[in-house]
Amino acid sequence: MRKTGVLIGIYLLTMFAVVKFAPWQTLDQLIFVRTSHSGQLANDITVIDVRASPADDQLATRHLITRFLDELVMSKQQPTAVILDFVFDPCQAPCEGARASVRDALTAAIAKVRASHIPVYADENLTAASMSPRGDEITGVLEDLDPKIYGPQGLAGAAGDTDTHIAGDSGMIFYHPCYRNVVMPPDAGIKYSANIWAIVWRVQRDFDASVCQTQALTFSVGRRISDSGMPYSTIPHRAPSFYSITKKSPFPKDGDLGDWIILGSFELDTLDQDANLATTPAGAAWEKLHGAGSLKIPAPEILAWELSDRLQQQASDYYATHPFGKLLYVLTPAFSLITAVAFVACFLLLRRLRLGRMRRFLPWISATSAGVIGFGLFAGAELLLALFFHRVQPQVTLVCSGIALSAVLCGIRGSQLLPELAPEDDEEYDYDVFISYSHDDIVWVREHIFSPLADVRLSGGQRLSIFFDKSALYIGDDWRRKLTLAIVNSRSFIAVYSESYFKRRDRGYCAFELGCAYDRWINLGKASRFLLPIMRGDATVPPEYRQAQYWSTEENPDVMKEVTALIIERVSKERHEQSS
């Protein structure tokens, strides 16, 4: 119990260190993002860089968006939705002249697009009041927006601004799919709000605004440079899904824009500006993974990847992320315990088999088997979750660490137990033949019995395992226990009868060996032919052993050929039965 307690303490301390200091969450993120995401932006998403001049001129930006929307109506294209990655603040007082004219023109352009049955969405800023420790629930107040643009005659709906974070030191970017407890300004005139990634759901039948999970972004799988003119971009080089519009060219002239159109500013809206990451450890981790300058990734591209992920979720082969969360700290010791139980079962089962020289590896064979069982059951649980709930549970590193550690510690404990279990199954007592003889006859026995048996080769080329010579006993050994186990675990027992064999009965060894063998021969059944006595010379056999017929070397000089053939037949048959 003391040794077991020490190993349990080692398990607890090691797992505590893994939870606190090992990058297991980072590994989960890497495994999940790199295996479950394709890394390809959906083909039906188009990202458009609005290059107004000057870029920070609000009126110039609104005017360029207006011209684009007017051209879209005239092009007769029918996208699923247009998403304006802009926040339209209220018209500054006094709202007259150019300001009012541009706002009215934009509102009219939005109305024309909606009249063509194309929904138009835009951002709305959230002044965050608090964030949950996991960062997946944000509460706060929505800022005042332009009631005319966001009103009933304007946009089809508003959505929460893109909110992203870089997880720990992984350099992997994640986004938050929901806001909760958002307070609506009384005069905003906005009917509803949601995080912008849910826009896809808003125009789908099964939109569920109650879902709140942190999602990994697809583009985290690698860096790609485009000809967008920006220092960093994830959109593939010369991608048909990227366009830029200017005052001279307010609408792309070539090709279909696709089902989803996102307009934004690549120059003013970047990751480092949005999340203030330039001087933070998270930002350094991001640039280490993605390269220098990668914090300049435009926020409209992040939105495009979020939207692409949501579109994938509409596909039948998509498996939504469903992390275990705090349940992970219950599942880890649970699967570790299952592994330990599997080790005990494997150890007890395998120790009953005749493993021969492999018996010393019994603890580690059992530990490996238990680890395979533990990993297999955990993988089965993941598979059932995917098959029946269509969800992927990406938190695997901690559970797998617990299973592996449990298997290793079980192997160590088994190695400690193996010598203590020697009376039942130690490999040194597993023999094909036990030769019992008097040391006065050792020269003859070695030449006529041991050497012929030692030269035998079975069909597979193996040698016979032979217990020969009392030199196997050492000072301080419990010789009765050792000899008993060797006889009990032998397949055949050859007793070399001679005058000295019986005369030396007072020495104990020969009489003890023959007595043990005789008892086993009776228990196995006399037809088992376990006991094979060979008479050398003309000795007097004690009455208690006369039931067993012996073979005389005087009458049959070739007796060892018959005995050897009998032993080979028995050993070959038993090994064949074990292998099958």
C-alpha cells in the first residue's frame, strides 16, 4: 500500500504540473485547428477593400459604399447578403449639407438593394462592461448609431462588431460567437443585435442565438500573401475573391461577386488596431507563428474567415466544436482510473500464461495493453460524440497525458510486484523437462540424458527448457519452494533411478523431488505420463513409488530416444494449443 500510495502521489503531482505549466491548451488548439479546418476560404465569399481618399474621411467612405451598392443593383447580381464591416455613427450636428446628402444617398442605396431582395447588414459597436474568465461572454452597452441608416427603412439588421482574441502563448486566434446581456439604447431604433459571425444563421431557418462558444479561426493554419497591397493578408495570391474599389473604379468589372459580399477598410481596420495587440505577449506569439507584420491582417478578412466557418457548419459533414470545459478535470482522472483497472485485468490474465522468458516483461506488456485500452475507450467516446451529436471535442491532450502517465506508473508498480508473485508465476520455474538425479551419477546423466535433450530442436527451431543440476540453488534460497515450483510448472519429470539416488534419501533432495513429482503425477492422472522414471543399474525402488513403471537402460539401451520422442510430442502439442 505504501508503494502504491507513493505512485498515486506522483500521478497527482505530475498532472498538477501538466495542468499548471505544460502547454496542453496550446496543443489542443493546434491539433484541433490543423486537423478539423480546411484552411480554405469559402468560394462564395468576396472581400472588397474600400479605398476611399483620404481613408479616414467618413463622407468619402460612405459615398464610395453608396456607389458600390447602386452598381450592384444595376449588375442584376443576386448575392445572399451584403455585409458592411463599418459602424455608421449618428450624423454630426448640424446634420445638413454634404453630411445629410451623403447619409440620405447611402440610406436610399441600401433601400434599393433591399428592394432587390438582398439583405444588407452593418456593424454596431459594443462598449464592453465585462468579460467572462474564458472570454466567451461579453456584456455591455451598444453605442449610439445613426437611426436613419439602422432604422426600419435602412439596414436589414445590425450585428455585434468582430471580437477576437489570441489564446495564451499559442499564437492561435479565436473569436467569440455571442454577446449576452446587451443593453439597447432607447433611441437607437435597432430591432435586434448579435455577433457578426451569426449573420449566416440570421438568414437561415435554424438560427439559434442562445449558442455561445469560443471558435477557432480557419486561417490560423498558415500564412498566405496576396496582391492586396497590404503588408499581410490571408487571402490567397491572385484570389478571385478579393477586390478593391476606389473613386475611379467603384465596382469590380470582372466576374461574379459570389453569394456573400463583405466591404471593409484594409488600411484602417487591422488586427493590431482592433485588439491593441502590438505590444502584448499575445501579439508576439501571433507574429512568431505567422511572421513579422502579420498583426496587420485586415479585420474584414477575419470576418470573412468567421463567415466561412459558419457556412461550413451548414454542410452535412461539418462537426461543430463542443469542448468539455470543466468536465475535462473529471474525465482525466476517470480515464486514468480506467487504464489502471485495465492494467490489473491484463496483468492477472497474462500471468496465468506460460510466457517463458517474456515473463519478465509482463508488467510492461500489461501496461502497454492498458494504455491501448484507455486510449481506445477515449477515442470511442470521441467517435460516439461525433456520430450521435455531430460534434467534435477538441480537448484531448490532458486526458491522453493522464492515460499515458497512468499506464507508465502501473508498469512500475507491476515491476515491483512481480518478484513478490514469484511463488505463482516466476518465469524461472517454467520448464519442459525437470531432470532429477543423484550427484554421484552426474557424469552419466549429463552424457546420456541432458545432452540428447539439449540437442533437440522443435519444428520452429526452439530448444527445450530443461531444469538440470542443483547448482540452480544458492545459499539462502528456500530450496523446497524453488524445487516445488520448478516441478509443478514442468511438463515432464525424468527421475534417474540408481543405488545412490535412493541411498541419498537422507540428504533430502532426491526424495523430495520424487515425492513432489509423484504427487503431481497422481493428480494429473496416471495416463498423463508426466513422470518418466529411468533405471540405471539395478536399484531397489521403494514400495511407495512402484506404481510408476520405469524404463531400464540395461534392457533397452535406446530408451532415451523413446523418452525424447515422447517429450517432443507433448511439448509441440501444448505449444500449438497455446498459439491457437
